[in-house]
Amino acid sequence: QLVESGGGSVQSGESLKLSCEVSGYGPGTYCMGWFRQAPGKEREVVAGVYTGGGSTYYADSVKGRFSMSRDHVYYTLYLQMSNLKPEDTAAYYCAAGVSYGGLCREMYEFAFWGQGTQVTVS
């Protein structure tokens, strides 16, 4: 189960931190990441990481502004968003999927999804 929180409405240039509580998954390696979907647009990857090792992937549109991290003790995934822009307005989804070494940036690599949290930047 994946449960997001932390969304809200902010002004351009401000920051938000999203959290995703992860539960119900056994040992193994996974893709974990954040996606977003704006009205009338397709869902797109924001950030993704393979828990078996490797660097975190960031979409070009958020690189340098967003940072994804994990709390290994409490099984929580975070997305720190800084210098937010109106074009960042979207529903943000936490996602996970069993992986054996994928790139973790495509939707098909993520079988489990949270309910989404809305971020609005004006």
C-alpha cells in the first residue's frame, strides 16, 4: 500500500515536500518513484530509483529543483520540491514495482500506485 501526503497550494517559487508511506511489501528489489498528471495530459515520470543500486532518475523538467529520498527505517518515500512553477501543477502519485534492475522511469515498471495528492502552484 502506498499513501501520499503533503500536497497543497503554493505560490510560484515556494517549496513543498511530499511523503509516501510504503507498507505491505516484502524483501526484494523495487522500482520506486513519483509520477504526476496534469489535467488533460498524460501521466509522466518525475523521479525514479532502483532500490538495488544506482542513481536516481529525474525528468529534465524538474532536475535541479526536485529531490527524491527514502527513509529506510520507516519505509517512507519523499519528494522535496523547490522553486515550484505553475507548470508543476498536477496530481502527484507515488509508485512502486518489483524490479530486477530496470531503469525505473516507465509506467509499466510500476505495478503499485498511491491515490495521488494535488499540488497547485499559482
